[in-house]
Amino acid sequence: MPEVLEWRRVERPDVVARSLARALRQGAVMAFPTESAYVVSASAMVPQAVERVQHLVGAQPIEVALASSEAVRDWLPTLTATGLRLIRRCWPGPLTLACADDWPTGLAQRLLGEVRDAITPEKILYLRQPAHEAIHQVSRRLREPLIIANLPEGDSETYQLRRVLDRAGSRIDLAIDGLPRYHQPATVVEVVGERWKVRRPGVLTEEMLQKQLTTVVLLVCTGNTCRSPMAEALCKKLLAERLGCTIEELPRRGYQILSAGLSAGPGLPAAEEAVSLMRAWGADLTRHQSQQLTVELVQRADHLLVMTRGHAQALLRQLPPGCVAPRLLSPDGKDVEDPIGGSAEVYEACARQMRDYLEQFLDQLLGGGQSLTQA
């Protein structure tokens, strides 16, 4: 039987991960937990190890496990907005991206022929970023592609280590002990251009994926009680009017409009002046609760619209890689000044300014083919 490593008891994960990466480079085959099931893995640069994985998994697809979502561009240089949106919102996690069109122009072409044939038998490349810490730590240190694959499913689904050991036995060199979060496989989604379809059902349902694929507009100010809530309410109202639907139907039509503040206290209502003005304009702010801008919110955004140049500069210093760049709501570079503490006239002037800018933004949004289509 293979050696079993209890990851929860590892005192120096970085040291252990370097040792495991070294063993993979030397041809080892290992079993790793992921968030959805155990997988067997090997270095894509060792053909003999890849062949061992093939014998273990049979007809199951062999995937390339990426250490970061940014690496997807190395494998799929021309991946469309649909694919990029999926990985930005679902990775690391139980999603495998399947692409048949542009993978021959990426890193796959540099693999040895027998390895490339093993991971693209149907001329489809499968990419995934698993969420479990062990495989994440190891893949970061491997410095070469890591392949993973599920053992064949059947009566003994491989969500427990003992079942993996029963299935694989001495055909693997080491197994990492860890508990998958979900007792379902990762969902496999094929993307062709801007169209997508589920190739294998799993943790993420079609309804969940459709929600993740909406175009997200995130409006940002300082406290999320005046400017950005008014902009959110106005944007929803204007967009619904253009699409001929209700505000509640916007997510089903492919759009989410959100707002947040760089220095917002949680759960505060919108300013009374903002609530009264929006009511007069046919928009509702009575249920608004302020929220702090977070990395998770920014990573979801397709459009990140800020009120001032100061907001943009502050965000640029904080944004992690792969996020959309902030831009001013004003198309001509003007700041939208904070109306807090001002009169009703000041609030109305601010709202009129934002409404004009939002009309121009929606011209671009709806004219740019932002809606997403399921195959």
C-alpha cells in the first residue's frame, strides 16, 4: 500500500509541498483530495507517470490542474469573456473548463506528443484549479504542468481516502489524507466562443452557473450611503426600461447591479435625502444596506465604476491580479462629488449628473454584446 500523509498534521506545509513537487518531477503518482473528490495526479513532463495515471482512470478525462486562474491564458490565449467570467467566479473550486477551439495555440503544444494525446484524446483540453490547500501548495511549487484525473466512478465513489486506496492500491506512490467538501464531482463546462454547455453534471448546477455568468456592474463610492446607492438604483431602473423587463427580472436577463463603499460601515441605510429623491424618480432605496468593498466583490465585477479619481487611485493600489480595472463613472473624467450634508438640491444635481453618465454607460454596455448565451 502507498504511504499516507495526513495534511492536517503537517507543521511546515511549504517544506512538505516542495518535497512532494520534487517527487512528482521524478515520476511519482499521487492521490490528492480536492473540494469535490480525490484525484490521482502526476507531472505532465514525465510520460511514464502520465501513462500510469491513464491505466488507473481508464476513460475518465485527464485534466491540467492550474496553480492560479491567471495561468489559464497560457493554455487558452484567446479564451472568451464567458470562459474568463467562469474561472474568475468559480476558481478555485468544483469547475472544470473544457475547450476544443484555441488550446493548440497555448502551452499544450509544448508537451510531448504522447502526453498531449493523453490529455486531449477528443481534441478537448480540460483545465481546473482545485481548491484544496495540499494540491494548491504542490502545484505552485512544481514549476511544470500537473495532471489530475478522477478514478472511475461506480458503486464506490472516491470521496473517501479508504476507497481510493482500495481502488488504486500500490499503483500510486503516496496519498494525501483530506476530506472533500462536496460528495459530487466537479461540473465540466464546455465553452465554445461565448456559448457554453454542461458536459458532465456536478456540484455546480446549470442554474448556479447561469447566475455566475451574469454581467456584474459594481458602483463604488466612499460610504455606500449616498452616491453609489443612488447610482445602483438608477442603473437598475434605466437598464430594466431598456430591456423591457422589471428590475427583479434583471438577473434572469443576465445582469446584476451592485454597489459598495471603500470605507463603508456595514448595514447602514441610504441617506434620507437619497431615499426621498429616488422615490420621486421611481426608484427604491428603502431596503438598501451599505457594504464594504471586498476583494470577492471586485473579483466578480465585469465593470467597476467609481465616482472620483481618488477612488480609482485607491483601488489600483489594492486590486489583486486578474481584476477588471476601475474607471470613472464620468466618461469625460469628471468627479462626482459627495452630496452628503447638502440640501435636496445638491442631491438632485448629483443624481442628474450620475443619470446622464449611466445613460452613456448603458449605451456602451448594451451595444457591446454583453449578454451570454447557453448552448
